Amino acid sequence: MGYPETAEGFMIEDQKKWTDFKKQEFKLKPFEDRDIDIAIDACGVCGSDVHTIDGGWGDCPLPICVGHEVVGKAIRVGKDVKTIKVGDRVGVGAQIQADLTCNNCKADQENYCPNSVDTYGAPYKDGTISQGGYSSHMRAHEYFTFKIPDNIETSVAAPMLCAGLTVYSPLVRLGAGPGKKVAIVGMGGLGHFAVMWAVALGAEVYVLSHSPNKKDDALKMGAKEFIVTGEDKWYEPYAFTFDFILNCADATHKFNMPNYIGTLKVMGRFHCVGLGDEPLPSLMAQDFAGNGSYIGASHIGNRPECLAMFDLASKQNIKSWIQEIPISEKGCAEAVKAVKDNSVRYRVVLTDFDKQFGKRS
């Protein structure tokens, strides 16, 4: 059938064969008045993609096309669209729709809308299942489509739409800025953005990592200090030091949590954005009583935060650290395996979409 009724993407049919991508057609949702059609040029590969296709987060609707760090060209806009015009370079992150009428949406908390639609693997009201960015086209609501600043390259912008926003939002909401000491746990795809954003916002940044092999990168990104948590009693010199810890690792189940919590200032927070496959370690209420601290988590970010993030990146010339892989069945498999193996520094981006899908307009 083809576009505009369908798109073509690299899809997984069996979670037990999660690296076995096949190019096939899928149905696009009906086009509505605030929708934008995007011819995709690049898509970042997120840990969420791997957790979805390998079953780490449970069953998903199959076949599925993942990918929610999408940048491309707007090729069609609905009659009520005001912020995007045909030809604009635009991006879409991990959320593609919300009701925009509930109390959360009205308070710029649309990322917590009870009627949110994820960019892939979620049902629209007509029953169509949303499909992601390892594909030729995406149909997105205007509110969740962002114009990309001219001075940010397409492949560099893509990972900012999920990984970048997921850490930017809690950094801002928890008050990262001048006079604050912020610790980042896990300097991977999420964590490298956390370091750069926190530095750009004016905070004093410390990186906590289980091994020393990323120290030079962390210091290049602006961290003041690199702390190796694999060393004995690493936490003792940092008691009551950090205003908050942003945990970007998804192996929290392996942590000795009281050691981390003890480095927080009074009323400090241990905040998770790395969402792993395993439960958090067992904790006692007493573990938090010594400094009145808290533990929590968050989910992506809102539209105002995304716009502010891109403005910050544009003005301070902040670049994602990426590896590009041409999209194909082999390329998708290579990319997700690299993310699963944690061998990426620091984000994989699928590119060369025209070679697989042709020129789209």
C-alpha cells in the first residue's frame, strides 16, 4: 500500500529473537488536524528499545518497530498545526500523544498524562499500535514534535529527544545550578548527557562509576571529580556532600544503597532515571533517617523542558557523544547488541535512511 496509509520499518517479530530485524510495512494512525508526518533521517537507539524487544520489561505488541529519538523532515502538516511547517527539520521523543485536557497536561505535566501514548508499542484510540523510528515515516502530534535548532546536527540532536530530556528534566526540577553539588551515577547514554547538562546549568558535578575507565571522558565533559565506587569505602570522604544524586544506571539492584544515600546532604534525593529489569535493593526506612533523604524516579520530560534543553544545547554548543550506524537489518542488530553490551560511548544513532527507504517527500 505505502505512504500515507502505511510506513516501512525494521521490526522484531519474536522477543526471543530480539536481534532478528525484518523490514516490513505497518499501518499509520489516521491523520488528524494537528498531526505532522515526518520523513525520518536519523534515530537514536535507546536502552528502552532493548528492554522492550528482549522482554526485559515484559511482553510487547508484536511485530514492533522501536525507536523514539527521531529526527527528520516535516513533509505534511495538519490544518491546525501552528508551530511546524512543511520542510522544517523536526524531532520526536518517547511520547507522541496525550489528552492535553487533564489536570496534569494543563500543568505542563503531560509526560504523566494518564492517557499518554508512547511513541511505540501503545494503542491509539482507533486501535492502531504506535510504531517507532527505525522506519521510513512517523506520524506525530504537533505538541510532541519539536523544531531542531539549525546549529545542531541531525545525528547529534536525535539522542537528546529521549536520553537528553530524561536527565534534563529532573536536573532542572531538582535545582541543578550554581552552588549545588550534583553526583551522576552511571556515565552511559543517559549519564553523559546528565554530566554535560549539569555543568552547563552551573552545578558542581561529580561522577560516580564502578570503574575508572571513563574518567578522562567525564573530566572532558566538565565534571569536577570522578569517584570510583568499586574502591573500598569510597563513600566515606563524601558524607553529607551532594544536594542530589541522579542515578542513570540500570543495575541499581547491585548497589549497596546505604553507601550512596549517606553521601547526600540533609533532605537530599537519590533520583533514578535508569530503569532496569530488576527490583531495587531491599531498604529499611532507617536507611533514610540519618540525613532525612528521599528516593524517587521520573519519566522523560515535558514540552517546555525539551524546548529549553535544545536552547541550552544550541547556545552552549553542547554535542551528544555518538556512534553512527547505517540503518539496515544488520545495522539495527549491531546497534541494539552494542547497547545491551554497554559497549557504546555514549549513544548509537541509526543514519543513512535514504539508502533503505529512498527519498521521501
